[in-house]
Amino acid sequence: MKYKSLLALFLAFLSIHIQAQHLDFEAIAKDTKLRVNGGVNANAMYYNSNTDKSREPFTYMLTGSINFSMLTFSMPFNYTITNQNDAFNYKVPFDFNRFSLTPKYKWIKAYIGDNAMTFSPYTLNGHPFRGFGVELTPRGAFKYSAMGGRLLKAVEANDSIGLPAVYERYGYGTKLGFDKERYKVEAIGFYAKDRANSIKNYTDVTPMLNYVGVNRQQKVDT
């Protein structure tokens, strides 16, 4: 009786699992509606000081996302809008206001605007950029990624608070991967260069450039 109960429980679990994997392809093909969803978040802060007049008294930030989807196509749009970029007496080499569009269709994904991509821990590892990128992940072993855009914006030196100058920096990279069950091979190339004429005032900081080529091989023991 005990074994019969266990067998009945197993068959019931198996039937539930099979039903959960059932897909009605005819219904999916007929469902061609465009769906739109998203959200918005708003924050505001008031600051007042009798001694520190280096910042604006009122700052705000709006963040949100809108996603358009239909069948296997989706197009998320994310944004951040704030006045913090001009609220302080110093500048930073990135933009507070950010707009990103990441459309995806099956195995094709694009990055437009302000985004971040990762090639490896040694090259492009989640560094934000403003530009364009693409990821191709078709069925099979080959995968491909590429990007190009601005990594840093130019900032003049501020000697009063000890901030060095930052040159406008652009980067371009590509990654080709071959991924099998027991091993993975990746070839990565990345190039970054500062624009020498992006700083108007004299500074002892010199523009830089660098090229990185990486060949990664990984074997998976089974």
C-alpha cells in the first residue's frame, strides 16, 4: 500500500509538470496585441544651509520605464531625469540624465542610448556608455557582441576642490564566442581613446589610449 501511494503521488506530480509545459501555439499566433506597461518614480529634496551655498536648494529625480511588447518582440525604454547635474559647483564625467532603449527580437538585442554591457572582467565589465551596442545569440555555438560610444564626458579641472580634469573618452569593442557544452572560447577586442582637444584649459593630465585583446578558453569538466 505504501509503494502504491508513492507511485500515485509521483504520477500526479508528473501530470502536473507536463501540463505546466503545455503551450497553445495557435492561441499565441492569434494573440498579436501590442502590450504597454511600465512605471514611474519621483523623488525630491530640499536643502538649506546658512554656510554652504555650493548647491541648489531643490533637486528632483524622475526614474521610470516603459515596455512595448508583441509576440517575441519587446522594446523597453528606461529614463532618469534630474537637475542634479547642475545642482553642484563641481562636475562629474557622466550624465545624471539617462535614456536607454533596448529592443529585442528573438535572439537579436540592441542597446541604444545610455546602457552598459559586459564582455569580460578584464575589458568591458558593466561600464556605462552612450552609444550603440548589439548582442546576437542565435541557436548554436556562436555568439556575437559589439558596442561603440562615449565612455566618459569631458570635465575641466577644479583646483579649488582638488578634482583633476577628465578627457572625453570613446570606446569600441567586439566579442566573438563559441560556446559548447564542455568548453567555451571567446575572442575579445576593445579599444578606448581620449579626445585631446576636449579640454579647453591647460592641465597636467595627459590624454590616454589603450587596446586590449583577450582570448579566453574555459573547459567544463562533467
